Amino acid sequence: MSDSEEVFNGITKGPNISYPVLTPNLKGLESAIKNGAKEVAVFSAASEEFNMRNIRKSIDESLEIYKDVVKQALAAKLKVRGYVSCVLGCPYTGNILASKVADVAKKLYDMGCYEISLGDTIGTGNPRSTQEMINAVKNYIPISALAVHFHDTYGQALSNILTALNMGVSVVDSSVAGMGGCPYAKGATGNVATEDVLYMLHGMNIHTGIDLDKVVDIGNWITQVIGKENRSKSGVALTRKRQASTKS
């Protein structure tokens, strides 16, 4: 995160688009405010071991810090989004209790986070565990204030997203070309590809306001720039379809 200020200021910002900044402490919040951020994010986990390895704080210690971060962010008229990692499994301790996810999510929501993103950091979740987890969380937080964030390590992300959608969740985190991962979750792949989510949603006649073809172009471009494999099945398939059409 040492170059986050440079990245934020290097972005050409468009209208009606949010550019949230990760703020793990008050120093990060001060930097975000100084650089004109309108939204910030705080993050904890439903796993003690993962939280310790990720931010070197217990869950309770991290939440205590975030109380001040959220309070000052709201006082500065910033929106705050909360994240909970390892909601469906931990790389160190295995299964995670849905009640633990609900407890952490509720504490972040009660602080003033307008939305809580529930992250399957290692991608081990399935539709059944997704449903059980969301059912536990929605006892304390309105479904309209929940988002889902699925990594696609085991190829379950789209089925889990569909499960969440059918339960009333309408916000999905994703990454172009399925980029990303986590240094503290060995073997975990990136977040579900934006192209794959859009292909599914558009096929279900769900309006997103996003041009899938343009996202495919971006996925092809960025993976070439950084020299990484494009992990979007839809992106790769649509690109091949275009190439075949051009040749014919």
C-alpha cells in the first residue's frame, strides 16, 4: 500500500464512479482525506489466524482501531465500506462458523459502514455454505447492505454469486480478467472475473449498465501489459469468437 497515494492521484476519475481507498488506520485515513477520497474501506476477517497474518492484529484489536477510523471518516463526510475476509473458509484453520462471520459483520455495520462485503478469500465456498452464511448475517444486517466477494479458486464463484442474488444480494465485487489473489492465502486465485459475472447477468436479462465488450478489451489489454494469464473464461471465449469472425 506504499504507493496507494500515487495510484489514486494517477487515476483519471469519471463521474458517478466510486474510488474507495483502503484505510487500515488513522494515518491511512488522513492520507485519503488529504488526497480527496470520497469513500474509504476498512477490513477485518472471520478468522483470528488470518487476521494476525494479514494485518498483525486480532479481530477485536482491528475492530477497536476501526471505531476511530470510521468515526473520523464519517465526520469528514466520507462513505465507509466494511470487508470481512475468510467468510467461507480459512487457509490456516479450515471451516469458519457462520455465526462468527455475522458477529464481525454486525460490528462493522454498527460502526457506520454503509455496506459490508463478505469475502470468500480462498474460494472454498459452495452454494450451500454461501446460503448458510448469508442467512446468518442477514439476521443482523439488511440484505440491501450486503455485498459478496468470491475468489474462484475451486470454480464455485458464479454459482455462489447466483445463490446470493437469489437471496436478494445485488452488489458483487469482481476483478477484470480475474486478477488478484492474496499473499496470506497460499494457492488462492484472483477474484471472480468481471467478464464472467457480466456474461451471466446479461444472459439472465439483468441490467448492469456495463459494456461487456469493452470490459473484455480491458481484460486483454491489462493481462498483456502485466504479462499474466487472462483467467476470464468468457473474456477468452469472446475474444476467440471475434478473431474467428474477423478471419471469415
